[in-house]
Amino acid sequence: MKSSQDNFFQKVYSVVKLIPYGRVTNYGSIAKYLGSAKSSRAVGYAMNSSHNMSEIPAHRVVNRVGLLTGKHHFFGSNLMKELLENEGICIVDNKVLNFDTLYWDPSIEL
């Protein structure tokens, strides 16, 4: 039997898989979309647990201002940055440049 945490994590992963290539979203937007607006930290825990699942583009989830706060959970301290840059996203001082333009809101776009 799955725990409620496992179910929540699976819901998070379902949303993260939908983030378009070259776009980013944040923990709070995912939590809000899932009807659990105060659970952005739990979304972060889900992202931390997803790094052995290659089908989850966890690198596309950043904090509310575009900072790469989850970068330390990737293998190698620059992997998150490199993955985003490979998608054409410019990163300056560990922050997504043009975050407002690249931001994807699941509440609006799903």
C-alpha cells in the first residue's frame, strides 16, 4: 500500500513531466496546482527524491524567484545549470535570467 507521501510525490512527478523543454516552474506553483498551496517544501522533497529517475526533469523546478536552490541535489554541483543551459536557458549567478518570460504555470497552461 502506498503512503500519502508516495501518492503526493507521484502527483508532483506527473506535473513536472509536463514542464515544456526550455521552460521552468517553481515549487509553489506545483503545490498550488495540486491543491496544496502550502506544500511547496514537500514538492522540494519530491524533487530531491527524483534524481535517480531520468524521466523526471527536476532541473526545470526552481524557487519562486528563479534561483537554482535544488542544484546541490544533482550529481555534480553544476549539473542543474548545465541541463538548463542545454535547453537554451541562460543562468547568471545561479538564477534563471528572464525568469518571468520562461516561467511555466501549470494552473494556467494545463
